[in-house]
Amino acid sequence: MSVAGEAGRAQQMRARVQDLEQAAERATDPQERQRLKDKARHLKEQSEHAGGTRTTDTDPTVSSHR
């Protein structure tokens, strides 16, 4: 996947997490609220994991600090 594609996907995932969190805040049913919170947390963890794997794709021997 291209860098632009990855950035777009990450942005979509963050927007979806925010939508789920907002829906959880509005939910009146405690079980539904918890389900939405769990789904948002799971998606957030997925997006953070996906972001973390990109950094391991870079060459660790090359330093950007000069």
C-alpha cells in the first residue's frame, strides 16, 4: 500500500473511532454503550498496531538525526 493510501486509511480509522466514541456517549442502554466503547477501543488498538508496524519497516541503521 502506498504511503498516501496508508495515511488515508489511518485517517478513516481515527474518524471511525471518534464516531463510535460519540455514539457510546449518546447511548442510553448500558450494554450498547459498553459494546460501542469496546469496538472503538479495539479499532484504536488496531490502528496503533498498524502504525507501529510501519516504523519497523524502516532501516534501523539509518538515523535521521544529524
